[in-house]
Amino acid sequence: MGFSKKGSGPLRRRLLGFVVTVLMVQAAPLPALPAQALPARAGLPTTVQAEASTPPLSGAIGHLYNTSAWARSVLLRPTSTEECSGTGTNRGCVQRFAGGDIAWSVRTGARVVVDGPVRTSWWEADGPPGFLGYPSTDTKNGLRNGGSKQSFERGAITYAPGIGAQRTNGSIHLAWGRSGFESGFLGYPVTGESTGLRDGGGWQAFERGFIVWSPATGAHPSMGAIRERWRQARMEEGELGYPSSDEAVGLKNGGASQQYQHGIITWSPATGARALTGAIRSYWSATGGQNGALGYPVGEEVRQDNFVYQNFQGGTVYWSAATGAHSTTHGDVHNRYVSLGGAAGQLGLPLTDKLPRAGGLVQQFVNGWLVWGPATGARIVGHPTYKVWSVNPGEFGWPVRDTWSDGRGAHVAFQKLETIWNDTTGELYSAEAVDASTVVFLGDSQLDMDSWGEQGARAAGYPSQVIRSFGGIGYVSGSPAVGGGSATDALAQDRILLPQGNPGLVVVTLGGNDARIGATDAAILSQANRLWDELRRKYPRSTILINGVLSRYDASHAQRRWVDGLVTREAALRGWPRISMAGTATIAGATANYLDGAHMNQTGHNKVAPLYASALRYVLGK
């Protein structure tokens, strides 16, 4: 026998013409076999008018009816016999009652379907053979606002006064369940499911929102301010696409967010609902999202020329195809950047985030760096100058004013010195003034105290002196004072800054430390030639003179004398002015004036200085 969709069949109509009084019969439970009749128990009288008989109750349906006072109270009396169909696990039966139905299947057992809107909707959906299948729960009444609901094999039917009965099924039903069903934030369904959206999607409306589904994303609720922002973005047709997650609530400061195929919408009481997409969204997520330094977005993405930006509670994120995504976060660096016009101003787009450096902060932009010191504020430093400063900030101190340019190049005033970058030479210099009366010394600790070199240069007519001396350094030998490298490497890397201009004389006093460490002849000569060439490039119009290694004639200074000869012979082969200092300490009578094996006291310097001055005047033709 098949199933009738109508709740009142011919049998029920016949019974309505009779008055039937049934005294309920208590029966022992029987096996769940729908076709079996449930026999009446002796001693329980039943009074039925002669015109009709009570349809029999049997199997699981009869068992439920006879053992459940609630079922009997709502269903009243049977009005038809069981209607069954299917075999095996698909076997099922329905029996009609004055107050509803009992439906039984192998898969679900026996369930009560109370007469009312839920039952009507179920039969309108073809009952058991329809999409919903058999009920998996009894009808539940007394829900919020007088509603009722019943679950079926493939969904549910829910009713509320003023709304009517609506069916939910599949992924949308599961998503509604995650939200708490009718007691949750979505409330009751107010429409059935609709299809035909982009990419095969569908939706269903609820009292306080929607559930949206697509094959690619599944079903997710969409409601409140976040849904409104999604609607403004043209919902699934817009750049965000379908929601790909449920709304996440309980975020920082009472916020919420929802993921979409191509972005995210965040909301907080202080900022409202804002969308994030693309590289800015990825950057924001990677830096901690609303829990990071940026916090929630306070505006939407803005496109300007060849870049986009978005403002957040804690700063701004910028992106361009050339620079990628970086932020400026609130503070002195950000404020200074904004005062300079931001991305459209002097510095251009950021190339890095704000970074800690030497107790301060730095950030790189297309056209320079902002360098912030605790006592100096944020100052603009050009790229080449910053590269040198960053290696050894302590040598320079913090910048005290922005970089500026004149005919000499790009200046930066640091706490300890002023620098000049010259684009023509590609060199960074110190800004110390030099002229024809200036001598620039590059050397090791032989230039300590008032050295023989300095005294001799003054006597030879160079009263203005710039000294760059570093203990332990040589052509090959390194010094911590310049990052551990040799004088040659430090000069090439601008870790030793020499003054810009045309000094009258440049003097190199190196080699003693190379003798100390036993550097090979090949290494010394290779590095010496590199250093001399770098000096010639920096000072094409200055006289560059090479000093040998000051030494005594005793055996302990044999290696120093060897290196002296090595570098002065090489200088001679290249035509460089040079002065050999081999044995000069002995000649000057200063052998007793040494502090250690290599360094003299001031008396020793004073004794050597006249000899050196005489040699210097001779070599320079003075």
C-alpha cells in the first residue's frame, strides 16, 4: 500500500460520522513488526458503535501508542490502518490518528507527527517518500514564541506563529544548528531554501539573517553589520565571493569577523564593519590581525595612483606591485611620515616595517630612511648614508636633522659627525673641511699620542690634520673598531670615512700589524694595492704618500723591516711617493723609549719626528 498525502482519507471521513468511545487498552510491548496486530488484553472493555470498528494497532506503531500517555493524549484515536511500503532497510509504515500520525521505519523507529503546520508541511513535501524522509524525532511543541519543530532523516520542519512552517535541510540545516537553531542568533527560518545563485549557490532567510551556501564553501550564516558590509560589496557577485566560515565572535574588544573566498570582514563596536582583501589582508593577518599592532581596520582600502592603502586603529598598511605590503604604525616615525605627505610625499612608499635598531627605530622608504633616536626624533637619512651608519651607529650617533643637499652632495648631521654622500664618486665622506694645508692620516696605533707622523707633517707645512687611526688594523689585519675587517675592506665599504674635498696630502701608515700576524707577502701586496687604488679614486687630485713600518734594527723587528721594504718597493714600482721607516727608531736614538715591543712613548715619538719631517720635505720637494 502507498502513502496518501492528505491527513483525512476516506476512512477518516467515514469515522467522523460516528461517535466512537475507546477505552485505552494497555498492551505488553511487541516486536517492531508493523504488519503484526496488537491483541487486546482481556478485561479492558471497549465500546464502539455498531456502524464502525476501531482500526487495529500493531507492531512498533501500536507499541508506541499503547506505551506513551503523551502520544495517546495528542493523537487521540486511530483513524486508519497502517500504510506500508519498501523492503529491508527501506521498510516503513504510517498510521493516521485523529490528532496526527505515527510514522515508523527501520532506520528511524516509530515517531509521532502531531497534527498542525509541521505535519501539513511534511505531507506537502510528499511525506516519507519525499526529500525529508521519515521523522527522526517526535514533534516538539512549546518552543520559543509558541513554535514547534520536527527533525526528519534529511532535514527539519520548523513553525512559528506569524512565520509559518519552513523546511531546512542539508548543509543549511547543519549551519543553522551550529548557530543554535531557533534559540540562536538567527532565530526561525522565514523562507524556504532558494537556489540559482552564482556557481550553483543557494540561500535561506531567517529572522535575523541568512544562511548562504555554495559547493565550494559550504553553508555559513550571514547576519548583522558584517552581512550589511557584504551586501554593499555585492555579496557573492562582488570581490569577496561567498562566506567561507561562520562568523567568529568574542574577539578583542568585543569584535567579530567572517572569512570569505577572497577576503575577510571584521567588526568591532569602535570601528564598525570593514572589509580586507588581497595583500593588505594577508599582511594584516600575518602581523597578528586585530590582536597585533594594527588592531581593527577603521576604513576601507583606498586606491591612489599606483598603490593602495588602508587605515587601522594602530597605523596604515600600504601596498604596491613594486614594494609589496608594509605598514607604518602609530608613533613618532608614523607621525613624521604623515607630516611629510605619506606615500605621496617626499619619502614615497615604505619598503620595510618599523624596525628596532641600536635602542632606536628605523624604517626604510623608497626615497630614504626615517631614523628615530630617543633624544633626536625621526630624521630622514639617505640610503647610502644609512647603509654605512647602520653598520656602526655608535661611531656616528643619531641624526639630529634631515638630510639636505648642496653642491658637495647629500649631507646628514649626526650627533658625532656630519657626512656627505657624493653621487658622482659614489662615496660617503665626512664633512670635515680640508684644503691644501690639510693632511689626512690613515693608519694604526703608530698614530697614537702626538705621533711622529703628525709632528713631522706639521713641520712640513700641514697644520690642519684629519686622523683616522685604529689599533690592530693593517692592510690585511682586522680591527674591531671597523667591524673586524682590514683597513682595505673598511675603506672600500665606507666603514672608515675620510673627508670630502682635496686635502694637500694623504698619508698611509700601515703594515706593522700585518708583520705581527705573519701575513703573507702576496696578501699584503694585494690588499695594499686595493687600498691605494681606493684612495686615488676618492682623492684624484691629492698627493698620496705611503709610509713604511717604523722599526728598530734589532732582530725582534726583522719582520717589521721586511714588511716595510715590501710595501715601499711596491709603491716605488707604481710611482707612489713613499718613505721607508725601517730602523728609524734606532737611528733616532729611541730604542729605549718603547712601551712594548711595537709602541713608543711620547719621548720616542718626539725623537723620531724630526727625521720623519726631514724625509717628508725631501720626498715632497719642499
